[in-house]
Amino acid sequence: MAGNRDIRKLINTKQDVTEFNGAPSVGGMSDGQIAIAKSSNKQLAIYRKKYGKLWKSYMSYDGNEYVDKRLMAEELKFTRRFTDYKVFTHNFTDDLGTTEHYVPWNSNLEAVTITSTGTDTTGFLAPYKMTLHRLFFRIDTVSQQADLTFKVKRVDSGDTTTDDVATFEYTATISADTTMEVKRGNFDNTPVISAGNLIGISITPDADYNQAGVSNAHFITSVWETEILI
């Protein structure tokens, strides 16, 4: 049986936990106080005020962990899957006229198909599920306005047919030497490609924006959300 001295010690070290409706504040808690709170659609969090600051740690019921800001670690190791963002360069030099062209992935050679012999530079074999997040482009010569139709296409494994996945018509003003952007949400469908399929990105102007008739430089960069399975 515990003696009076042990009982007094337990009483003096007992810490009350306060339930909050909403997030606790530094001014609303005393030093050393502990509180538990859950905001709408957020995880349960435990708070402790110490040294004049409010410390917080999330609790999980499903194994998912969240951080509010920056995650810092000396080493990260993934054992099954993670989502990453990959950047690709598609620069080339050509006079597109009004013909659909597929941009290159690993060279500067664009083409009008992605499956014919000699056009292997315009298709990218997706190793994982990939979704186009952003497309940036810049043209060095614009002598006439034109609308540009961007398409994300795929060729399924075991097939040679090129299928449309998502389309966006860029109708804003195009200017020489000016960076322009196409976002994921601009497309009429989600621009996603399954693992094992070829990806193609095409551009089709509705007018010849380079009326000089000579090849001009196109600088294109794409950013892809990639679900990597280990």
C-alpha cells in the first residue's frame, strides 16, 4: 500500500488534460498545461505549453501522419511507394505551320507521330502512373497570333494506336520570348497515363504564327506527378 508520502507525490505531479473545441492558444493556457483538440476534418492533436511556447503533436488512428509545414530529416527511406514530381525538357527547333507535332523527350527532334520508325524521340515509356502537373512553353518568334491546342496522348502496351487523353486550347495572347503556362486543371480531362504506356505531347497551331517560314526555337518543360512503387 502506498504511504502518505507517495500519495502526496502523485497528487502534486498529476497533470490535468483540458479538452478544447478548436485550437488552444498560448495566452489561453498556463505553463506546463496539456490540452487535446480536434478541429473540423483534422487530426486529433495534443498541445503542451512550455517555455512560453505552444508545442503540438498529431495523433493518428489510421497510420497516416501529417505535418503542418516543413519536414526535415537526415535520411528518408521509402519501403513501398511515394509520390514525386519529375521535370522533362522538350526543346526543339522547327516551323510548325498548322501541322500537329509531337514534342521530343530525349533529344531535339520533334515528329508528326510517336509510333513510326525514326520517331522514337517523341514517345516516353511511363514506368509508373504519371499525371501532367504543369506545362511551360516559350517561343522565340511570333509574327501572328494563333491558338495552340495541346494534347496529352497515350499508346497502350501491346498496341500501336495513339489515343487522346486530355486536350487544352491555349487561346490567350502568345508573345515572343515570353513564358506561358498550361496547368493540369486547364485540360478537359485529367492528363494521366498508366504505367507501361507511351506518353505523347502534341502541339497544333490554328494559324502559322511564324510567317517567316524558317525554323524557330521552342522551349518546353513539363512537370509530372509520378507515383513510384518500390
